[in-house]
Amino acid sequence: MLNVGIDIGGTKIAGGVVDADGAILEKVRVETPADTGALASAVADMANHFIEHHDVSAVGVAAAGFIDKTHSVVIHAPNIAWHDYPLREILQRDIPLPVSIENDANAAGWAEFRFGAGRDVDDMVMLTLGTGVGGAVMVDGELFRGGHGIAGELGHVRFIRDGLPCGCGQNGCLEQYASGRALQREANAIADEGSERGRALAELREQKGTISGPAVSRLVLAGDEGAREALLRVATALGEACGGFQAVLDPELFVIGGGVAQLGETLLEPVRLAYETALPGYGDRPVAEFAIARLGNDAGLIGAADLAGREV
């Protein structure tokens, strides 16, 4: 069985034809239109391109935001002007196959659970470190969506009371302390110290005008003290949060994805230490494993396709 998976990002729409083993047979990328009507048309056009060239059964669309439990309506989206937006109904007008809508982090987490780092466990949590922190929860082999369809927003668990303002409207959310953007903020703070450990970060900012996440990662791998301190702060926040998630969800495995995850064990080592420090009953209870996501930027479209097959 083949399905179409389409992942709507802030700048790119990526789509592909995915088989039952999670392999992508054809993939297309286009720019994300700013206008919501043009965006829906671009998604429908991409889906119909695949339908014309492949024998597919269903279309799954992944998007950032709160998706209702019927996989139809985008209740709220952080980067696109969607508010109670009936995306499935609009797409279904132009797509001749069943369409379902899924949260992008859920889709990516499901792909890792089915075909990637989590394929050998039944209970898994995925955290994606990008501009924010995406979350997905698998319980007893199923994606946990909650009573309204929008469970798993782990990046918006309040981490610090009266903390940094978040785009969701609250303050102190985890994603303000454990995301790629948080890594950049911490790197800038260390550069501002004027100390020797922040010298390379300050020089980078002077040369480039900014400190990008990939640049911080390169300095981390080169052993720079300031960059490694910035990473430690982010990894500690993530690990402490995972200790709390363990108390509630008790997963066998945490999978970490996103750009920061490219640091591999350099990231996971301090995450594990902070997790163990924060874990209730540590020493007397089983602990979770930690792994880096394997499917990269394709996880969203793979998961959306596989979930579409399960919804029809």
C-alpha cells in the first residue's frame, strides 16, 4: 500500500509517496506560500501530482499546531494564520482520495516509532528541538492524542514559573529553555559576558552579525568552552524535564530530534545526567533509554503518510 505524506513547514512544503515500510518512492519540495488559500492549493496540487503518478490510497498532511481529534480542523497554528481552520474540508474539495490532518510533531514521532529509533519499543516519547520543542507520546503502541486531539505538547509544559514569555501566550514554557532558539540565546548571553570562555562566540557574532544554531554546534564539536556551556544549559533543562515526563508517562525510550540532535552523544550525555538527577525514585526504578532520531527531515511526511493509512 502506498500513501502520500505532506509536511507543511514555515518555509517549505515537503511531500512524498511512502510505502508500507516507510520508504519514500518520490519526494517533492516547494516554497510555502504566505497566503492560506494559496498554501492549501499548493498542498492539493502536490497531492494530485503524486496521485497521477502512483497508485496511492490516502493522503496525510502534517502541520504545526493544534489539530482536533477528527484530524480535520487546525484549531491554532503558531506560524500560519489558521484559527479553527477546516483544512481537511478545504483540501478534500480538490483531492479525490481520503485526507487526514496531523500535528507535525506527532507525525514525526510516529515515523520514528514505526520505522526509526523507536521501532523496538511500545512506549516512547519524542522531543524535537527546533525553533521550539515539539513533542509526541506513544503509549502501548499507539499515538496518544488525548481527549481533544492535542495531547503531547511537551514544549509547552511550564518549566519556570514567571519565566520567559512564550509564543503560546504563557511564560516559562520548556521550549524557551531547551530549544535550538534557547541554545542561541544562551550562546549570546555567554558572548555578552566579555570573558575568555565567550571570546569565540563574541568573535563569531561580530563577524556574522548573529550566532546561528549550526555555528554553535560546530564550536561545541571543536571543544569551545563557551559553546559547550551553552549546550550544557539547554541539555540540563531538557534532561530535567524528561525526569518529570518519566514520572507521568514512564516511557521505555526518549528519542531526541531536530537540529541540535545532530550533536549526538555530546548532547545526550548531559541530558541523561540531568534526567537521572530529576528522576523520582532514581536508583530504585527502571530508567528510560535515550536515542537520537534517525529519519531526519523526512520524519514528518513519512509519519503523516503512515497515519493516513491508519485513518481510512
